Amino acid sequence: MLILLPPSEGKTPAPDGAPVDPSSLWLPSLAAARTRVLKRLVALCARTSERSIADSLGVLGLTDGQRGEIARNAGLLTAPAAPAARIYTGVLYEALGTADLRGDERDWLDRTAVVFSGLWGVVRLGDAIPAYRCAVGVTLPGIGGLTPYWKKGLKKVLDEATAGAPVLDLRSGAYAAMWAPGANAAALRVLHERVVGGETRRSVVSHFNKATKGRLVRALAVEQAAPESVDELVTALRDLKFTVEERPGPASGPRQLDIVVAEL
């Protein structure tokens, strides 16, 4: 099984460590594509004039108060790197809580979960990367839109890496556009069920959606689940006491699953 995760905007810089080696990351055949994005991003952010900084902020979709992100990007070639599980610190990763997993549970997670990224394409949680700021929706000078860039670069390698294995897709829409898994996959959303005026209502949640997905991945890691199909994945989730429902989806694409929660 492979679990597909989005990155988090929130990142904690590594306090020390060697710089990133793009060829050491999962799927080393992507090293050249990663290095190209990395160098273009560093070049964009290394410019120091006020006009250039304003341009870099605009390209990356940042505000003037986020100038520190530009300076951080400028130093990416020499910045300390640490496992991605420690760099990503958003809601999903806080709920996942890798720090207090047992060694065999972390090993399962490192084999099973991968993070999609505008800068790296895709990495395992154990891969050493520096903190950065570069969403997949960015159009980077000299490269163009990162979504089509990675969509082209990832298709063959991910098709091969996932051949025959079930895929659980927990990505947000922007990152889901980078690669489309085949039929042996399930895309998951979180629904909040509550009673309002005596009537049961359901709604898609946003912020707490990430926390639920983090708890779900953690539960699978603790169980060290090894489903060989989407049906077995659904069974594993139900055995872990998640309320799973399937809704109609495209005939040739991933199956559509809902996790229904009463408490956020």
C-alpha cells in the first residue's frame, strides 16, 4: 500500500545536519528534475533588491510579512536537512505524531506514506529535506507551472512504483493534480455529521479534515496494516473503528470514500 499525503505550509527548520542531496530522496531518478526546481527557486529568492524581493513574494504567493521565507529559500543549497516527518509541522503531521511511534511503526510509515511537494515532487517521510516555501501552484521562472512540470515527471515513475499496490489518496486538490493513481486506489474525504434542530446534517470539514487524516494514518501505522486491495483497506479502517462509506465515482478512477466523524 502507498499513502499519498499533502505537505504542510508550516515547516520547522532543521537545527543542524548536512544539506539535502536530491539523489538520496525516494525515487532517485527524479534527482535532475528536483535539482532544476531547487536551483531555480534559490536563484529567484537570492536577489536582494526591493523590487526583486517584491517580485519573488508575488511569484510564491507570499505577503510582505513573509520575507523571511524568501531568505530561507535563498539558502536552500546549504541549509541543514532533516527527515521530512520532522520538517512538516502542520495539523495533519501534528495529529500523525511520528515522534512517539515505535521503531517498527515508523519503519512502516517510512515505507508506506509519501508526501507530494512543489519543490521535491514526492518524498518519503524519512527523506532528509530542508524547510522551504514553494507551493505546487507556483509558476517558477525558467520552468513554468510546477503542476504540469511534476505531472509529466512523476507519471512513469509513480505508475511503476505503485503497480499492483492499493493507494490511499489523502492529498488536497492542488497536489492531487500532480499524479492520478489507477483503479486500485481510493480518494478519501472527511465529513462531519451533527444533529441540527433534530435533523442529521453532514458537511465537508477543512481544518479538522487534516487532523482526522493524520489520526487515520497513525492508526494504520500502529496496526502496520498491509491491505492488498481497496476492499481490504476499507475493512482495515472499519476494524480500526472508522466509519467508512463509499460514494459513486468515475468508473475508471479511484474509488471515493468518506470518513464520517461526529466529533472534530
